[in-house]
Amino acid sequence: MAADTFTTRLKTALVGDAGARFVYLNNFEVERAWARGEPRLPGTGLSFALATVNRMEEVGVLLAEDVDAVVLKAPVDPGYAAYLESLGLAAGARLVADQPDPDRCVTADALASPRLLAQLRALADGRTYLLPLGVSPDEERLAEAVGLPLAAPSAAVCKRVNGKIFSRELVDAAGLTPVPGAVCRTLDELAAALDTHLTRGNRVVVKESLGVSGRGMVVLDDPGRGERLLRMLTRRGGTGAVSVVVERWLEKEADLNYQFILDRSGQVRFETVKTALTANGVHRGHLFPPPLRPDQITRLAEAAEVIGKALAGEGYFGLVGVDAILAVDGTLYPCLEINARFNMATYQNRVAERYVTAGRYALATAFELRPGRAHSFDEVRTALGGLLYESGPAARGTGVLINNFATLNAALLAGREPYGRIYAICIGADAEDVQRLRTAAESALQRMVAQP
């Protein structure tokens, strides 16, 4: 009988076979594909360097068990691969694109790789499934090209349930506590929503339904700015259609993210809840366990049941991540946004099962660095020294576990501005301990990239 782990629960829920082989395809920012042809807000198309975002796919190696495989844009640094293997992570096969393009997501690279396509076709055995982070028409084309079924719903279903408009309307229909706001599909509806909610002393956020990572979002702090936004949209012409939600800006005690697995029969398995760390609407990491009372966690689990039932009614099954807010006045808003796909928290689950045990805290974070040259993982290991999380009989059980290395050098290797990230999970005794670990690791890594 298979062990009860996050990956076996996921396989059982999605394909009814805990021993199935999953081929993980970690197509970060699938929202770009879902948003093709959708109306946009002015000035919201700028993004973090594509070359770096696209190399976030490397984090998918953390999900792979021995039987599984992961599709990658480039080979894993040998030192980093050895490090992960020493932790009992990254156990599966790694399938690499033939000629990766830094500006293409991993799915597009795979579709343009004859050798990789042949490798994927050779895996078809009736118990092997392709599992993307999220499904767009591109992933459907790849699945068809290699003869591997998707362990996920159709692209049309995934796009529909991932819109912020869908989330907002679900909250209203289900009677969950809503953030004050409105759904807007026309300029007239947007004008009315701003007139109602953008009063003096209040701020509102206007969000594209399919925006991602802080893009497709405009914060307005006075009625004049709202009027300017409406004028810009009117001058753009067209049909006057928009696809946004308007929400009043709330003073928060905490941003939260919880995950559950929805199986094909509509059953919900509540998995995790974490404090989500954000800045200007952009995800910056997670802290867990969260500082919540048991009754508050129960309320989130109850909301998951409600949301899961609605998603099942739309034909969705799979992993679901939900953003929630605990306001400073104690009000819990259990559904700000539904992400019916993998998110960064998903890739922390196997690490947490093994290493964030009772009495431990974890801070999932990113170190933002400007390397003047490419660095190997062995250099990172040397720079961190005793701060690096290690396993084995002599291990302390605390430290900084690197969970994505490729994003450090991605932009530099693509000939772009040398701005990179190292993603890590700081594991310590308490919330203060993990913050101290992060501060010390940041200093060590900054010293490393400052060297010629």
C-alpha cells in the first residue's frame, strides 16, 4: 500500500492510482495564455524578466518521486542536483528541452523539441499522465502530440474557474464573507463601482480577471485617479468591454493562502494553510505554520468545502489554492481569489512533510540578487556555509534549503539585465529564528555576487 503523502494523495484524487507516473510540466504564469485576447488595463503589461520567470520551472523537481519525471528547459546544475538528492528530493527523471529559448515557457520549448517529444511518447504505458501547473491550449497540444493524457481538466474549464470574476461571483452566490467590491464587464459598471467604493479616505484595487503576480492590477487612492483611468479606457475605444473586479483596500492582519485537493468525485481534502507574504500585490513567500486560532482554520476548511463544490459543478478537479485575508478588525475573508492550479506553496509540500516537522517553522522566500557573472551551486553552498540546510545524522534540523537555483543565472545567461533570484525555505525553531536565518543568508549571498 502506498504511503500517505502529498503526491500519493494527488495521484489518487486526479487519476485514481497512487502508483501512477506523473510527468510534471511547470508552466509558470499560464495566465499569460489564458489572457490572450482579453481586455487589459492600461499600463499593466510590464513584467519581471521572462527569462527568469520561465526558469522557475526547475522547482518542479521537488515534486517528483522515483517513478515520476519532470520536463525542464535546461539541465539542473550538477552540484544542486546532488544537494537535492542528498535531501531525498528530486528523485524522478529529468527530461530536458532540445534547444530552449529563454523567452519561451517550458511548454513551448517542449513542443519545439523532437528528441524530448520522442522521450515523452516512449513513456506512454497507460499509467503515465502529463500534469501541468495549469492547463492552457498549449498544454493540450503537447498532451495530444505525445499521447499522454492530462491529469487535469480542459483548458476551457481551467481558464473559466481561474478568473477573478469567477471567484467574486462564487463568493457572492455561496454567501461567503465578501470583500466590499463589484464585478465589472463594462465601462459603465466600472464607473459605478468606483463611484461607490472609491470615496475619499478609501483606496480600491482594480484587478484584471486573469492578471498574475501583481500585474493587471491598479491601486487607486482618490476619485481623481479613478476618473483618469476611466478616461484612458474610453480613449482606447473598442466595445467598452472590461473584465475586472473592483475591491476596497483592506487593512490586513495577515494575507493567507490555503490549499486543498478536489478529486474527480467532488470530494475535498484540505491540505495546508500558510501566511502569504506580499508586497504591492506581488507574492514574496510564505510563513508556516500560520498564527491562526483553530477556529479560524476550521472556517477556512469549511470555505474549502463550499468552493470545492462550486468548482466540481464547473467540471474542475485537481489542486486548488485560495487567497484569503484576516483584517485588522478580526474579520476573516475566506476567499479573495481562487487559483485552480499549482502555486509556489505547492512545491513546498514535500519539503514540509519531510523537514518542517512539529516544533519547526518555515519561511519560504526569495533572495533578489544581481550577479556580475554566472555562479555555480557549489559557490552558493560555500557562501552559505553552515547556514545551508543539510540532512543526515549530524544535521541540526534547521537552515536554509534552496528550492530553486536556476533563477539566479537565468537572465544573465540570456544576455539580459543581471537580475536573478534564489528561492529558499528557511527552517528554524520559531518565526524569529527563520527571519534571522533569512537575514544571515541574504548577507552571505550578497557578498558572493559582489565578488569579481
